[in-house]
Amino acid sequence: MAHPAYSERSQSSDTSGLRVPPQAPEMERALLGALLSDGAAFLRIGHLVEQSSFYKPNHRTLFQCMNELDARREPIDLITVADELRRAGKLEEIGGVPFLSELAAEVPTSANIEHYAGVVHEKALLRNVISLSAEAVGSASDPTARADEVFEKVQRELVELIGRRRGRNAMTSLDAVKSTIEHIEYMKSRDTHVHGVSSGFDRLDDFTTGFNPGELIIIAARPSMGKTALAMNIATGAAQHSDARVAIFSLEMDVRQLVLRMLAGEAHISLQRLRTGRMSREEYGRMSQHAGRLADLHLYFDDQPGLEIGTLRARARQLWLEHKINLIVIDYLQLITPPKMVDNQQQWIAFVSASLKNLAKELKIPIIVLSQLSRATESRGGERKPLLSDLRDSGAIEQDADIVMFVYRPEYYKDLFKGKKDPQYEIGSQSYPIEGLAEIIVAKNRNGPTGSLPLAFIKEYTMFAPLESNRPTMSQADQSTDYGDNSLPPMDDNPF
């Protein structure tokens, strides 16, 4: 039987006091009377209520009796319930046969049973909120309490309560198949194959169908390959193409550095020129225009360095609660401060990896995490392309991840092409010039194909782009240090 949306906390002593706890005794009676009149209706409300849903003690006892009959696949009616209570020695405790007859007579039909159950369910949830608040006060009042631990515990239980309020319950096979078929029909009716959060890159979305709820996505590379640039391109692409609300945790760069990179890519202006402010009037106008567009996106930045995994989870939950976040990007995994209970690097990475996967499932959103690769790629012969075994510090990353992507730029290893005129590099069955070429290797994809796709990397703009004829190229201004008569001096003006 599916679990309802609350726990035994509903009946704890924490709800006692001067104020009467939320309750709906008449709706409880109506629900029980409807079940006595039509025991088959138990299937329609079993996922919403349980014994602790009821505020009145005799109502709890009566419902538990019905629940036990249902578990044994026995009929639920006035006679069977009375007999079950009699054998348990609880018939007189709940008011005897007259009480049961009265309930059955009050509600002779189960037509509105879902409504009755919904009200009982809501009142139980409100009692849970009161109890959770009381527990939080007790925990915070403990002289040995740590604020971060109490805060995370309260957040976790609150998110769980919210999730249950939204109906995160076990499904029957009938409901599961019906939901899946409806999803297939919905996707068939759409013009796009992307049913998750779009990356902004069509060919990458072909592999992933977008980043989907509960997925942990790892983007890994050696230093200077552009993994942060790719992650920021995906973040802005998701916000633009899927109207996603994206939380970005940057443990390495401050928010200004990230926004400069984003502006460089969006406005197609050299990052160096943006940093110095030495832009032409046309470039400054273009930068201002794209700054406004970027400001309108639902992006939320947290650049606090050295976050401990518990604090990071708490902040992620807070953003999810406040802003309805549906994608998280973390740069990067190895900079998350380890918890105190781990003894070595591998245990730490395994703990953090599992924690982030659980967070993705808890919030039902995709989480993209950047990761360093070990130096094994540098010592390996051949093209030095990354492998899953190169994931730094722990195989647990590969185990927990739903998708693992590597960023590989062949021109970084120019010694491999020494002496070759117009060197080419093959991705799939097609060859490309190595200059500005990036290979995105989808090495693991739990729910789809693996393989490689080409992208262009424009270093000056710190951006990736589709490898097409109309991809951005360096402007004449970017290629020159002569700013000409139309140049502007370094500026402090705020374009927002």
C-alpha cells in the first residue's frame, strides 16, 4: 500500500497547547462512513490517508481496522468491521455497533470520498508543520546544537513534507503504465524531442533528450579544456531555451568573473576587452544590450568558496523553495569541503557524489557537477582522450552519475599533429580542422546512447558553439589592439 503524505508526527504531543490543532472531525466521520457504505472505495483514498491522518482516537482505531481488512483482501462493510473490532477487543472502545451504524447512515454513498480524504489529509499536514516547528525550536534550544545542522534538518524535513503534499506516492502498475503512455503521447504531439531542460546545443540534446529530473550529470576535463565555459553556456542556454531557473554554485570563481565570461560569449566580445573596458562604442552598445538580456534570465549565483556538502544542500533547497529552481550547476566537485567523518579523499568524493545524486532525486531536478580528471590522461600514449577510469579520486562518481561527459580539445595537444599541414581530427566519420575544435564525449548515458559530437570553441569569447558555417568568429576589433578613433576608455559605467 502506498504511503500517505505525513508520519506519526501528526499525533505527537508537540501539537498540544492552548490552541486547538488543525482538525476536521466531521470530514473524518464522513470519510469513515463512506468506507462503511462502499468498502471498495478504499482503493481511491488509500494513498492519501493512514491511521495517523485522523485526529480523533476512535477514528484512528476504526480506520486501522479497515486498513487491516484491506491488506488481507477482505471486504469492508458494517458487519466485517464490527467483527474485526470485536475480535481485537476494541469494538466498545470506538463506540460499539450503534456508532458504526450511525456513521454508515450519515454517508450512504462514496461519491465524494476523495474530497473527504483530501480535507483529512490537509489537516494532518498542517499538524505536521506545527510539530516540525516545535521540533525545530527544541533542537535549536539544545546548548550543543549547531546552527547549520539544525537548519539542514529542518529544510530536509520541510522539503519532504512539500514533496508529499504534491503527491509523491508509490504508484500501481496500472497508474505507472497509464502515466508513461500519456507522456509518450504528449511527446509525440510536440515538435521537439527534448523533454528535459535543454542544454542549448541541439546535438547534445539528441543524446540526452535534455537534462531530466533526478539526473546527476558530470562534466569532466583536464584544466584549461573549457569545462566551466561549457557549463555556463549550458546554464544560459537552459534559461533561454527552456525558461529554466538555474542555480549556479561557483566554488572557484566569483560571480563577476562568471558574468564576464557569459557576456563575452553572448555579445561576442573578447573577454580581455571586457575585462579592461577598452571597447569600441559599437561593442559597448552591444555589451549593454546583451547585459540587459542576461539580467532578465532566471539565473541565481552563489560564489561562496569552500562550501561543505551539508551547507551546499541546504542552500540548494532554499533556492528550490524560494525560486522554483529546476537546474543546478556546481563548479566544481573537488572544491566542496569534505564532511568531518570521512578518512580519505576517495571516501570524501564518494560521499559528496552520493549526496548530490540524492539531492537531485529529492528535488526532482537535474544537477550538473563539474569534475577534474586525473593526470593519467597526460601520461597515456596516443590522443590522450579521457576515459571513465580517469575520473579523479573515486569510481563512485561514475556509479552515481546518470550522464558523464568529457570535454576534449585536440589542439591542446599540438605535439600530436607536429609536422602535419592543416592537421585534421576525426569525430565519428567526419574530419575537422583541429583549430577551435572541441569534442564532447558522452561516455556514460544511463538512459540513452553514448558517443561524441563536435563543437566549436572560441577561446577569446570563452564560449562553445555549434560547428556550423555561421558560428561566431573573432571580429576585427577583437583581433587588434588598436582601438581607433571610436574607442572608449576603460569605463565604470553600469550597463544594467
